[in-house]
Amino acid sequence: MTTTNLDPINQFRSSLEGAKSILIANRANPSLDQVAASLSLYLALSAIGKQATLVCPTPMTVEFSHLVGVDNIGTSITGTSGKNLVISFPYQEGSIEKVSYNIENNIFNLVIEPREGFPVITSDMIRYAQSGGNTDLIITIGIAKLTDLDNLYSSNQSFFTEKPLINIDNQSQNTRFGRVNIVDQNSASVSELVTSLFSRLGFNLDSDIATNLLSGITTGCQNFTSNLTSVATFESAAICLRNGARKIGVHQRTPLPKTTTPYKPQPTPLNPFTTPFTGSKPLPKKTFTSQLPVTPSSRESTHPETPPDWLKPKIYKGSTLL
């Protein structure tokens, strides 16, 4: 079906109408914003009766545990009823001498012979996957290029090439690999982009979808401090809140560690630009005391009381007559 005369949003709507089974793919080691956006799309498509499958090449960690529906994310596309078995292992150019097979006692044996001088292929190096699933449409979320899908793409390259693919992303380095590309590098988060997409498509947001989107928006724009935060970012958050989004506590500040040392207030230093100058302050008066014990007797004079005629002229008399 050719839809080149339609804008990306109408192309997306038209693709959804003709698809029953939809695969949603996340990149390896995705961000919380990307997982939240893909889960929101998974829940929204499931709500309108689509058979949606959500995959990511790397398993989910505790970081994503608060997102609604995170336990529905698989690590392979076996959920799409793939009929082809893919056997994968690390390969170095020229390292394989011959590949053959034989059947013994109703057992199929695939024989891979390494070339002389190259490492032997061991069982712990081999990975298994399914390809060729019955999928009508593929939607990638937050993927700049298909190789970001890691083994999901390397084991199913023809699958991703043959199926209609919708590419939803906000990264400036996106390679526009989809048949339909909904890419807006001005969006502060891919969750913001998906929220806008839902509004334009007329999707109803329930509390779970709104909660996931709000968590992705808040994380993607760094609590509304990112340089890409715009009016559209706040509008998307408002849409989520109006539709019953719950505020998840993952964005709360980490509490300060407890301490047993009592708090001692420190004196506030004077600000030379705000504290008026009052001149030099006089030094505090010090009282000096004798180190010797003081007794009442030591306070009294040791001399007799001054006689009354002390200041009158004196006549001295000699002992020899003149």
C-alpha cells in the first residue's frame, strides 16, 4: 500500500487500520523515557483490539519496575509466531571452512567446520532466535538506526526489511529508516512525542497509559530543566495529569544520610557589601589580678597615720651649744 501522498500522522493511522498483529521494538539498553513510551503504545494498541507484542534485546532492570506493563516486554520475537530458527555466533571473516548437515536416527545435525588457525566455535557462543513471524506492522521507539536493535535485527534482517515499519524517535541522528518516519528532534522526550501522537490520532488515555507517559516525560526532560523543555512539554504533562496520571516517586530527592553528630550552627560571615562600616571597635577591657592571695591585712598601710604638723616648717636642734 502506497501512502506517499499522506503526511506521517495519516500514514500511521492508515497503517494501523490494516494491521492486526503489531511488533513494538525497543533498542538495546533503552532509557526510561524510551521504555515508558513503548509501553504506553503497547497498552494503547491493546486497548483498541490490536495484537501487540513488545520486545527489547536486553532484559529490563529494577529501574523500570514502576512502569505499568513492564513484565510484558520480551527479549526475542518468538511471541510473533516466528517459524524460522536462527542460529547465531560471533564470526570473523574467513574463519569458516565449511557448513554442512547430516541426518542420523531422525536427528538433524548442522556441522560448522572452522578454518585452520581460527578459534573453535563453542556451545556457549551460540544463540538461538526465531524469525519470519506473522507480523503485519513493526513500530520502533527511540531507535536512531536499526542496528540499535542488536541481535533482534541481526537475526531477523529480512523480517525488518520486508515488513512495514514505523519509526518514532526524537534523536537528531535518526537515519529515517522507516517506511513512515515520525521524528521530531525538538521534542524533549520520546514520551512527549508519543503523547502528541495520541492526541492527534484521537486515542483515549487511561490512568496507566498516562502514568507511564508522565514518568517518561519527566525523566526525558530532566524534571523540566532540559534545554529542549518547551510549552509543548508542559502541555503533554498536563494531558497526562488530566487523564489520571499518578506521580511516581522515582523523581523524589534522595534523603540526606543520618548522623549522630549534633548540629552546631556556624557564625554567619559578614558581607562587606551589605554590612555597614562602623569603624574600629575598641578592644575589650581586661582586668588584671594578682596571683598572690589577698588578705584583709595586706590591704591596710604599714605606715603610721600622718601627723597633723607634717607640712609645717621644722626646727632641728643639735646636741652641741653654739
